[in-house]
Amino acid sequence: MKIIKIVAISFLSLFLITQSFSEDLEKVDSNKPILLVTKGCPFCTMMEKYLNSKNIEFQKFDIKTSKMGKIIHSDVGARGVPVTIIGSKVIEGYLPDLVDKALKIKEAEKGKSSEVKLL
């Protein structure tokens, strides 16, 4: 009887963790840049203000309070914050010039994929 209880509790725990993870995962929009930050980080604030000044819609995750933020930060192998992810480009630090370059590349790729050539 003890084994059945342990299996049931394990299954329930796994279900709850999976639900929590899938809810976080649904919050990620792969078409928008991602900004990984921590509270009190001045460079994070500067990058957020920079993206806002360019009217760029982005997703922000605090790597200390967001499960998804922690997962993304770990997956990209980042060592600090801010981290800006645009498409496949990962930019560590406050580097607005690199962010602009990555945004231009992303926009060019977007244009190419929707372009239809007639022969």
C-alpha cells in the first residue's frame, strides 16, 4: 500500500511540475526578442529602456524569480545579465549596437521568408 501511495504522490508531483512548466512555456513568444534581467541591475534597466525607446515589443524574464527565465539563461549558456535574445542571436551585456544589428538581420530574414519570386 505504501508503494502505491509513493507512486501516486510522485505522479501528482510530476504532473504539477509539468503543468507549471508548460504554463511558463506558453508565455514565450518566439517572434519577440527576449530580455533576461535581474532586479536592481542598472544595465538591465538601460537595455529595457533602449528597447522601449525603439518601440520594440519584447518579453522580459527575471532570472531569479521566473522559472522560464532561469531555464532560458541556462540553455543559452549566459553568465550574467542583461541577455538579449533575438532569433538565434544571444547578446550578453548592454550592447545596443549589436542589438540593432541583430534586429536588422531578423527583419531581413523575415522579409526573405515571405518573399515570393516569380520566374
